[in-house]
Amino acid sequence: MVEDIVRTWVAGWAVSRRTSPPVEKPWGLYIEVVGNANEVGRHVLPEADELLVRSAAASVSVPRTWMKMPAEPEQIESWLPQGWAWAESGHLMAVDLMATDPVAPEGYTATVETIGGVTYARVLDAAGEQAAQGQMASLGEAVVVDQVVTEEAHRRRGLGNFVMRTLADRALEEGAVLGVLGATDAGRALYETLGWKKHTTLAECVYRP
């Protein structure tokens, strides 16, 4: 189950960020990342097997290449050669989608549009400025939610909740039944209030020789 969710997340992330599709490798998947000063590419391992982790790490020679896998950092730390630095771990989450017919909080309006397999939800304030946003990539029966952000001045007003529910309703309209995302600690707290469940920690490290 975790391996399937990892693969769904990787495929959807690539669609959402409009990168090239993931490339199959002996240890998992590789995504080239363009236009990011902090990341040139990422290896994502669907399972945290010692031989696979060592093989993936040994294949990397380009600085700012990331590696992510479903594991606690302490589980795999001894498997990594020198040159790898830890980043903040994430959380891989999923939910069975449900319709809730959300209404934008008072003083805000929302727009939803789909372009090339990616649906964008944006919340605007009374002045027409963006207050919150989120997007999702459609993969048939699954969607991958990404880039959910509420601007600092508009936080704690239920906008993140509204964006997530708006995306879920649109996903259901398009025939999806499963939602998947990668969350930070702060994001996880919001998503759990909406019924999302954590399936695994995502250990994240970057090659910085």
C-alpha cells in the first residue's frame, strides 16, 4: 500500500510541477527538476531497503540531488555514504475523497480552473489580491494535492480548509476517489482535521559533498 501511494505521489508531483515524467531506475524513480536553485533532481524510493538505498546513493554524483523514501531518518542513516545531509522529513498522506460543498469565508471569493491535467484553486480577498491557493494533479482515480499556501495576513481564517475541500469536490466531479499528498509538519495538522491519514514518514536528504 505504501509503495503504491509513493508512486502515485511521485507521478502526480511531476504533473503538478510540469516536469518530465518520472524515470524508472533499479531502486525506484528519478525526476529531473528544472529551474530550482536548491534541487537539480530527486530520487524517490518506493521502499526503504538497505541495498536499494545504498545503490541509489552511490549513483549520485551531482550536488543538490535529493533522495526521498518512506522511512524514519534514523532507520537509514547508517546506510548513506559521506556527502549526504538531512533535510526536514515530510509526511505522506492519503484520504478517501468526500464531497462537502464548501463555501468561501465571508469577504473572499474563489476561482477554480483546470489546465493540462492540473486544477488550480485560488482564493481572493475583497481587493482582488490572492489570499490562498492550492493545486492538484489528476491521475484518473487518484489526485495529488500540491502547493497549498495561505498568505501570512490571511491565516487562521479557514482558507486552507476551504481550498482543500474545494479541490476534493472538483476531484470527485472528475471521477477520482483517492487523494494523496506530501505534507510538512504544519500542513499535516491541517490535513488531519480534514480526515487525511499519514501512511509513512518521508525521509529526505540531499547530496552536498
